[in-house]
Amino acid sequence: MKQAFIFILLIIVAANSFSQDSTANVPATKTDYLKKSKGQKTAAWIMLGAGVAMFAIAAPGDVSFDAAGVLVVAGSALVLGSIPLFIAASKNKKKAKAASAFFKMETSPVIHHSSIANKTYPVVSIRISL
């Protein structure tokens, strides 16, 4: 009985470990990219602000020599670490703008009783930027 229980438990674990996640294949939407871009930009601004604050604390020289080195190194790491986040945020924002579908009203000139009039009609547009 103990061997059967262990065998069934191993089969269940093996089946779950080789299964494919169904949410991984869902393409990201415009709102997903915009949300991700906003989060990355917020994190980048926080890192940049913290790095500049560390430089500002260490700049007057009122702190000990040991603490000044740590503040300068940590501040520069934060400032340099914010740069890739700003770049990733802009790329995600561009991806959000790249593919969009929208609805708008277009006009076209139409001859109506010997005069030209503009007639409006609805249009569904899909824009894909390459």
C-alpha cells in the first residue's frame, strides 16, 4: 500500500511538472504594455531620486569617510540602474502604441442634388507599426 501511494504521488507530480501553462500563450494587450510601462517608469524615477538623494547627502562632506563611500557607490548604482528601466518603459509604451484598433467617423464628398455634400460613415481601423 505504501509503495502504491508513493507511485501515485510521483505520477501526479510528474504530470503537473510537464504540463504547459495556458496563460503563457496569451498575447499581451495594449493595456498590459501600458501598465508595465507605467510600473517601470515609476520604479526608474524612485531609483533615480534615491540615487540623487544619496549623492546630495554625501556631497557636503558632513558624513564620515566610510559612510560617504557607501553613499556614493550605492547612489551611482541606483542612478545607473534607473537608465535601463527608463529604456524598457519607453519600449513597452511603443509596443502599446504599435498595434491598436479604433473606431472613428470618416467623411467623403458625395454629389447630392447638383451639389457636393460630405457624408459621414463609421470606420474600424487597425494600425500595426513595423
